[in-house]
Amino acid sequence: MLVTTHQDEQPGAYRQRTFPVPDDALDLLLVRHGQSEAYVAGKPFPLVGGHGDPPLSDLGRAQALRVCDRLAGVGIDAIYVTTLCRTAQTAAPLAERLGLTPAIEPELREVYLGEWEGGLYRKMVADFHPIAQRMFTEERWDVIPGAESLASFDGRVRAAISRIAVGHAGQRVAVFTHGGVIGQALALATGSRPFAFNASDNASVSRVIITATKWYVRTFNDTAHLDGLAG
């Protein structure tokens, strides 16, 4: 018969325990926006600050409701969105249910894609364009003409998350952002290859604990709340 003991029952016995989140850490939930409208060749998305700004699709709006149901009861203290409407639209149901006004963090907008902005990036990737293939091989955005360098992207993502951590020590914050940003944040947390985490799904949740000295990845691409929703 297997008998379990507790430390206070048997001196010198030490149980495995759950990860202790430090009291002054930021508990950061990175939520990728829901699916946005499809790009149609020759009909670029409107631009905001040079970035393509498509709204959510019908599926994306359904995904936003699922995210709301998933996160409404987990103790969110603040919500952040970016300058692009698909993040605000994804956050809206949760913000309304919790009575929170989302703050805008411009530096967590998606990576700038230069000449491939406005939706063209999707077509070039789908068509296996040689530059797209080189981008994935070299794990650099700036092989696309005019696109943002990894150093620039890395710097603004790191700075923005650090600012949120300072402003929300000891709190849980949901940041509604973009796939590239989530990938970069997790690469920063783990010291991984630049594109190692560039695979988050729409409306997924990833969790990172931010302390004064270290970032800890707790989950990546959690989509359990989307089960049964057609994709």
C-alpha cells in the first residue's frame, strides 16, 4: 500500500509542489486575436500606422466570446490591446463582462511587414514565394523588403512587457496581441530560436510569469476553450 506523507508529518520529507508565483510578479496572459477577415488579392486591408488592420471574421467574433468565457473567472486585473482593431474586438466581450476599459499598448502591435503589409504577406506565404521561404529558413522578418528588423521588434516587445510588469506587479493582466508578438515574447523568455514559438493559433492563450530578474513560460497556445468551434 502506498502511503503519502506531508513535510509536517515526517521531518525531512519534501513533497513536489506547484510552481510558486512570486507575490510581486506579473502574471501575464498573452491572447492572440481571433481570426481576422480573409485577404483577397488586389484588395489590401486598410492601414493603421502602416500596419494592415482587418477586422475579425465571423469565426473570430465567435472565438472572442469563447475567450471571454474562459478568462472571465480567473481574476483579470487589467486588459491591454494594441492599436489594431482585431485585438480590441477580441478583447471587447471580456472587457464588457469584467467592467474594465482596455489600455492601448502601441509597442505590442504586430511586426511590420514592409512591402508585404495590408494582407499581401498571407498570399506570399501561401504561394511559397522564395523570399517567404528564405524568411522562415533564416528566421528574420527583414528579408521582406522594408520589413522590421528582429532587433527592433525584440526591443519594443521587451520594453512594452517590462513596462506592464512595472505597472502591474502582483497582478494578472490579459494582453490581446498578435502571433508574432507572442512568438517573440516566448523566445525572449526561453532564449530560443527567433521563430520557435511563431505557431500560436487565433484566440489561443499563453501564460508567462514576469519577475524582476526572469521570465517563466507556464503555457503556450492553450486552445481548450475553442474545442468544437469550427476553424
